[in-house]
Amino acid sequence: MEFLSLEPLVWLLALVALGYALRYTLVDQPAARRALSLLLRGLAIVALVVGLCRPYWLTPSERLHVAFLVDVSDSIDLNGVEAASGQISAAIDGLNPSDTWSLHAVAQEQRPLATVEELSELVEKWRGDLSADRFRGASRLGEGMLSARLAFPAGCARRLVVFSDGRPTDARLAEAVDQLAEERTDVRFAPIPSLRDAEAAVVSLESPSPVAFQGEIVRLRAKVRANRAMKASVRVLHRGVVVRSRDVELPADETELVEFDVEAPSPGPSRYTAEIVPAEDRFPLNNQAGCTINVRGEPRVLALHSEPRDLRPLRRALAEQGIEVDVRGKLGLPNSLEEVLAFDAVILADLPATDLTPRQMQMLKRYVIDYGGGLVMLGSENSFGLGGYFKTPVEEVLPLISRFEKEKEKPSLAMVLVIDKSGSMQGLPMSLARQAAKAAVELLSARDLIGVIGFDGAPRLVCDLRSAGDVDAVQSSIDTLEAGGGTYVYPAMVQARDMLETAPAKVRHMIVLSDGHTQPADHHSLAQEAADAGITVSTVALGGADRQLLSSIAELGRGRYYETDDPANVPQIFTKETMQASKSAIKEDLYAAVQTGDHPVLAGFAEADLPFSLGYVMTEVKPTAQLLLAAETGDPLLAVGRYGLGTGLCYTSDLTDRWGGEWLAWDGCGKFWSQVLRGALRKRDADGVVLRPEVVGETWSVEIDRFDPDGSPVNGVAWQAAVADENDRKSDVEVRETGLGRYRLEASTQGAERLSLRLHDTDADKLRVLHWRRPYPAEYSLSGDVAEPLSQATEFTPETIREGVEPEPSRQPVAHYAYLTSIGLMLAGLLLRRL
């Protein structure tokens, strides 16, 4: 029983007063009759109060109300709306006499219609004049469904039938379906064909980056679509001038991607517009879409080379193309990230990993991944594996790996590693020595032989000379190396020489690592004997080693000498020396460049135009990288890849007179390599400020990350933010701090066609500018499938209008019974007193 009003209390008081009045007007009666009379009057009052409380009981009802919601937006074929009218009429005929229905048209808003004929009249009106009613300019299905549910009466089953192409332009569809499900409303979907008149649209125009350098080739991607197969011309305009154009064949109801390579113009924001000129069309509104690119001025590049003068020709060629190149020697890489961030890219042209500290290599990795920098490596005897970059942080952000194809023909190598395991190697030096030896094994092929000898006061055979193909067995042996004892290298070198003298290999090589002073012996004669026997000897001096002795051993042994105070450099030295000794990573001959990939950096250059290379370093392409140029042998020449926010670029030949003489003599050298480098440059235009804009409904929200050059978040920034529309009306915008170094602002796009946001960090004087332009209504994009909430709904047919109707509890009022009972009891009480 439900109590809906305080009115019964008033009536109760009135009836009590009436009862007392009646009591004093009646004659005396026996006590029993008087008591029964009072009881009947009391029951009458109770029955009256119950009636005034409007009681009801629930009974199952199969009465049904159907709300028909018809999408009449511009994307709907009007013939489909007429067909929907026929289905609605047939469905209404199938309803029971007690059932009810309502009809609603939805587009920009929801309109209730009294009759099906009224819907047909609207269709005829729209056929005659496309602009007769702008009501059709959107498909706000979610809002329409929420509004239509208000038409459902109480006490009946509810069913909502949606006639639509299932492509809403609002974001409330899922919310509406969930709300209706909570209210026990059955939603059914009846598909209507999309527009059948010939129509084509530019769905979107996108740039891979919102920032580019002046002169950089940018690839713009235009997505176009048509509802029937047709020919069309797609073109890109800049400042109203057509800069690129392409004729295309558009398939029916499929999105086609059309790419254009354009050159970034003068610095500043540049607006590009994609336009389609189809053979047939209905709505011109959707024939354009645009994007804005912020163009930066001349970039700065840092190039490192062991002989800086060798890069002078390349520096001059790039300077003519507007790229400033700072060429430095082996000590030229800054030690701080802040100094590196002054450059838009770093080129490792001829710099071995042994000239970089582990901290510098980690810094270069972070420069690429976290700060969007460009890292370029050129081929030389000091690059890739030859330079000791195998398994380093630098190699992690390059598209090529130093491991070459082991199946390729190359000289067979026999190598013995002679490793100091004296007590001074305890801890990190010993651990890194084992790591270095295992990395060297990985670089060898099954045709190569490897042996390992450890020494302290006496030699210890760790691994006899065996195939390097047994990687697991050899590396397990290396793991047994433990530090302890004195230092005496001579017997270990003798044992290594004896092993190599009988080895059936074209190249025989010994690497000696020591960190202390050995006992006296005739090391020089031993090194000379090894060299005379065709065995080369290289040495590595670590920490407090006898550097003069090890240097002279390497000189007499016709090998190479390395020295380092940091044990962390040992793995790079071993991998570099292994590759140098095998000579298997270099190919020198005349090689043509074969184009293997499509990329904006190659735009405008035909394969036949590219010069020959005189040599290159053998590498392999990472699965995530894109190979652009290869040698005729199939080996990589030019590759690019994205790593974090930045770009890694590799060219396995060089750009000096050694292998790149043909390139340097080519007229297009400067233009080609400036174009390639611009594709890898760092695109941030305000260091330490990252913006993530998003438009939801009529709100333009921007998430802001603010951080120092060392990556630390910056809090308490004094932001000044303002937006200006197309009429230069300006308004300030509040920037709220939402976390560590994180901020958020919101600006309304209501009524604006274009907005420009100016965001200024007044403390650090960093300025960012963003632009937004209202796209044409999504109604005209012709893109997308049936929205998921509708595609999963039960399909409607007129024959199933009452199928699956579940009885809905209905309220049956019983107040009249209470009133009649109250009257009867009152009369009985009165009669009892009077008789």
C-alpha cells in the first residue's frame, strides 16, 4: 500500500469531530449496543482513511507501449525513411487494442509526431528542398532515445524501436542504452540504408607530427570515402594554392588512404587542407578537411667523428640546405643532457663505443626515447658492432643491430680470450669481463672457433678451442671464471699461442685482458713469435695494468691496444675487437642502392638517381624498423625507426671519401641527406612542455606536462593562457595543477569556428601555441559502421512487434472498495443506535 498524501489526517480529524457530535445527539441505549455502534463507527473511519490513502494491488499486465524513433538525419536515405513508415504502420496494426504507441523523429533534436502520415509529409518536404530544414544536420541518437523514453506510460511493458543507419554523431548512445536497460525497456534496432545519392567526403587529413622543420618533407595522409564507386581528384592546398593533386578510383563504402609528400614552408603555423573533387556529389560541406603543422626554423645537428676534417664536405652540403652541423672529435659529446638538448639530432659518424662512457650512452638513449631526439649512425670501422655498440643503450634506439648474418661467407676465425682473474678483478671487473667474453661469443658464427683461458699466478683452461656455434656450452664455461690469486700472464699467452698454432682457421687472434702488473718474462719475444706464426695479439689494459707492457705486446703482435679505467667499457672493447679481428662485418666493392620501402625522406628521388656506395658495414634490421635502402646483396643501407618519442636512423655506408665519394660528388647530395636528416630531427618546439589536446563535445581540453631538462616535474608554474577565436575575441583560460608537473585547462568551443590557444610559462619564458578548427559535422563523414550498442540489439520486424513481451506489474486501485465499506459501516452504526 502506498501513501501519497497527508490529506487522510485532515479527514480523520473531521470524522472524529463528527463522531463526537453524533454521540451527544443520540438517545441512551444499552451498553452492549452502544459499544457495537462505536466499533462500527471506528471501523468506518478506518476504512475511509484507507480509501483516502489510495491503496492499490499489483497485477501482471501484458499491455504494451511502443515508441518508434526514426533517424531522419542527412546521412539517411529518404526512401529508407518511407520504408520505415510502412513498417511502423504494419507494426501498429499488429498491436492489441489495449496497447499504445508514440512516434518520434530524431536528428539535431527529437520531434514527437502525432501520426505516421506526418512523417511522410516531412519526407516529401525534404525531397523538394535540401536546405528546407537544418534539423537534419546531425544524428543525436543517444539524446533522442533518452527523450523518447519520457513518452512511456506507467503500468505497461516498454519497447523502443530505433530506425537508423546506426551512425550517431553524439557520444550519449551507450549511456542511453544502459539507462533504458535499467528501466526495463526493450530496445530493438531496424536498419535504414544510408544515403544512396552519390556522395563523397574527406574523412580526415592527418600529419604524423604536429611539428616540422623548414624544408622537411612531411607526409600528409588524407582519408577519403564515397558511398559508391567513382572517380575523384584529391588535392592538398596551402594558403589557398594547390600544392599536390592526385586522381583516385574510390571503391564503394570503403575508406581510401591518399598520401601526399609536401615540403614544410617558412617557420610558423601552416594550415593544410585536403579537398576532394568527385565525379558526383550531394553535400559540398564534407569535401574538405584540414590540419595545422608548426614549422620550425633551421635545425642544429651535432656530428661526432674521430677525424672531424673528413666531414667537411658533408657539412658544407648540409649548410647549403639550411642545416647547421657542429662537427666535433671523439671528446665532443657533452656530458649533460641539457647540453645535448641544444641539438635536434646527434650523428655518430666514426666514433667507437669505447670513446663514450656508459653514462653518455644512457644519456643518448634517454635523449631519443624521453625527449624526442634524433640519433643517426653512419657506417665506418668504428660503428655498429665494429665500434663496440653491440648490446649497448645506443643500439637499443637504432633500427639496425650489430649482429650480422652468420651464414654469410667470411674468413673463418679462431680466437682465444686470455682473461686476468687475479684477486684485483674481484667483484664488478670480473663480472663485466665474463659479460664481455660471452658477448664476443655471440658475435661469432658456427664456422669460427673460440677458446678461453683465465690466469692468476698460473693459467687455467676455461674452454678449449671449440666451435662458437656451441654458444650455451661456451658461455656456461665462461661463467666459471672466479677471481683470486696473483698475476702472471706469460704462461697463459704461451698456452693460447699453442692452441692457435694448430687451429685450422684463416684468421687467428688472441685478446689479452689484465688489470695489474705481471711477473717478469720475455713477453716481447712471445708476441713477436705469435705474429710470425700468423697470430695477431690485441691487449686491454684495465685500471692499474702495466700499460706500457700491454701496449708494446699489441704493437709487436700486430693487434690493437685499448685502455680504460672503467670496467663497464670492457664489453664494448671485446665486441669491437671481435668484429675487427674477424673482418666479417665489412664489405667493400661498388654497390647500388635499391629502394625497399616508402617513406617521406625518399620523396622526389628515384632509385636510379642514387649514387653507388663503395662499402658498408653488415647489419640486420630490427623487426620494428623500416628498411628504406638496401645494397644489391640485400644487406641494409638505410633504415629508420621510432623509439619512444624520438627517431633512430642508420646508414651503413659512410659520407666521407672512403666509401661515400660517389655520394659527395653527386649534385643532389645536400638535398637528399638534408631531407633524410630532417625526418629524424627532434620535433619539440618548447623543451619541457608537452601538450595533449582533446575535444569532447564543445570542450577543448589540454593536458600539460611540465618538466626540467633532467626530467624532474615542475610544480607551481605561473601559466598565462588565453584563447582567441576567428574574430579575434580573446578570453583568459584557467590552468589547474592536477599532479606532479601536470596541469589541465579547458576552453569552450561553443559558437567558434577556429580557436588559437596561447600558453606561456612566465617563470621560464616558454611559449606554446595550439590551434583548433571546427571540422564539418560528423553526419557528413560517410565513415564508420553501425555503433556497437545498436549492432548488438535485437533486430526489429513488424511481425515481431509483440514478440517476447514480458508482463509488467500494473497498479489496480482499490480505494472505491474502501469508500463503500466505510459508508456501509457508518450507516450500520447509525441504524444500530436508532433502532
